[in-house]
Amino acid sequence: MAAPPEQLWFLWDPFILYVILVLLAPDVFYLVSWLIAPRRSSRVKKMAFESGQAPIRSALSSFPVEYFPYVIIYVAYAVIAILIFVSLVAIVETGVTPSLLLLLALATVASFYASSQLKEVAGRRG
């Protein structure tokens, strides 16, 4: 016998379901990592990990310059993500207009061009 709809309210409200998942996910991830992690400590496990790079004994500056292109890419895409979110809110509220579609198309082309240029710059440096 199926449960009445009043008992399954959390499945119908996406925000409440999202909050429940956000609260449960870290505990589940921690439990899974604890279950599958090696128990013995080793030299490799205690080594510093720097995004797949070889560990550096001492740094000459507080910010490693080799990570700078990644910071630029992150900042660029964070700004673009905000613009896309605001644009989608405007589309939902007002509907699609030809000028809005043109603006979104130009932002998309500019994003692809900027990312290709940043990859080329990072490729020449590395």
C-alpha cells in the first residue's frame, strides 16, 4: 500500500530535499572515505600534495607563480557564471528577447575565446 502524499512532502519540495542532501552528504562521504582509506601510515601518505605537482621544499614567495593562470581562469569563469545566473533570472522573469539572445551569444563567444587564449598563454609558459 502506497503512503499518502502528506507523508512524502520532502520529495516534492526541492529546497527541503536539497537541504537534507547537503546535511547528509558530508557524513556519507566521510564514512565512505574512512571505510576505504588505508589504515597504515606511510612516507608517501605523509608527503605534501600540491595539485599533482612535485612538492617544493621552500617557497621563494607566498604565492607560487605557476598557479597564476589557474587563478585567472577561476576569476574569469566566476564572473561569467554570475552573468549567466543573472541572465537566466531575467529570462525567467521577462521572457526571451532577440537582444537578450544576442547578448548571451556574445558572452558565450567571448568566454570561449578568453579560455582558448588563457590555455595558449599557460601552454607557452609551461
